[in-house]
Amino acid sequence: MASKRVGDIYKITVDKYFYIGSTWDFDHRLATHKSNSKTDNQKLYKAIRDNNNQFEMTLLYKYECYTDTELRMEERKCYDELKPNLNMQRPYVSKEEFIEDKKQQYSKYKDRIKKYNKQYKIENRETILEKQRQHYEKNRETILEKRKEYSIKNKEKFLETTKKCYIKHREKQLKQTKERRDNNKYICGCGSSVLNVNSAIKNHEQCKKHQKYLLEM
């Protein structure tokens, strides 16, 4: 089992502003901050340059733990408590926070994302279809099996959805069906109007009205 290490939670003060950080090697981290402050454009280093390259790095306390993640989690506690104004991001983000951040980011830019995705699909339609076809061919058996399992598992849900859809669009479907039939009729010489398909016409030709018409011709 790995042994615990001793990490440092530190504070960098630049005039009236400050930064919270963590490290396993205080002196090395101090040297890194001095080097980065010369050219790096992060908020902390810009503040240091604006303050004539003057800053103070002080140790807040030491913390024993096993991993880098545990040290960052402790840094996050200090970050939340002191609320530094030079940190550009939280030292540690939990899984729940990460998911929530993604949701907020999507909500903020969803219109832009949808527009980009739509344009991408239009411009790359053939490539996307080919990749989908290749994926299906490569995983055909697995895909069909998953579809079958999903259909069995959600049979009642499918039936209910189908029923609701039928009820919602019933009048529209009936109207469309009637229009298709009206636009596809055969007017017989006997004056009858029948659906313009061979089976319907043949059945009509056997009816009494049509036979009477033929005899009277």
C-alpha cells in the first residue's frame, strides 16, 4: 500500500488580490510561478507583472494524503472558504459539478451548437452515411439483438406511444387518405367512379350496373 505524502496548501498575494494553490514541493512551485510570471497570460501572472513583478507566496498549512486528486480536493475546500480572486478555475471539480457545468454550457450555447451540427450534417452527409453504414455492417448482429431486446422490454411503451400518435393524427390521416382516393379514381362509361387499380376495376366490371350498361350499348 502506498504511503501518505505531505502536500502544501499555499497562498500567493499580489497587492490586494490573492491566489490559492497546492503543491508537493513548495520551493519548486515558487520557482515555477516566478518563471511563468514573465510571459504567461493567466490572470495571476498578469497581476504580478502589473505589480512590478512583486508577489508573496506563503504556506497556509500542510496536508497529508495519498494522491494528487486528494490534494486538489483539499485545495478546493480552501478555495471555497477563502474565495480567491486570481484563480481562473476551481482546483477540483466533482463528477456532479462537471455534469451540471456541461448542462449550463449547452443551455447557454445550444442555438449555436444546433446550428453548427445542422450545417455539419449538410456538408458531410455522404461521409456520415458511409460511416453509419460501415458501423452497421460491422456490428449488425449486436445492433439487431439490442433492438430486439429493447422492443421486448418496452413493448407496452411502444403500444401506448403508437396509440397516442394515431389518436393525435387520426383526422389528418383520414383526410389525406380520402384525398388520395379522390385523386386516384377511374370514371367508367356506365357513370360509376371506382378506385383506379386493376382489382377494383375488375370487380366493378362484374357488377350489375356495368353489365346492364354493356347490354344497352
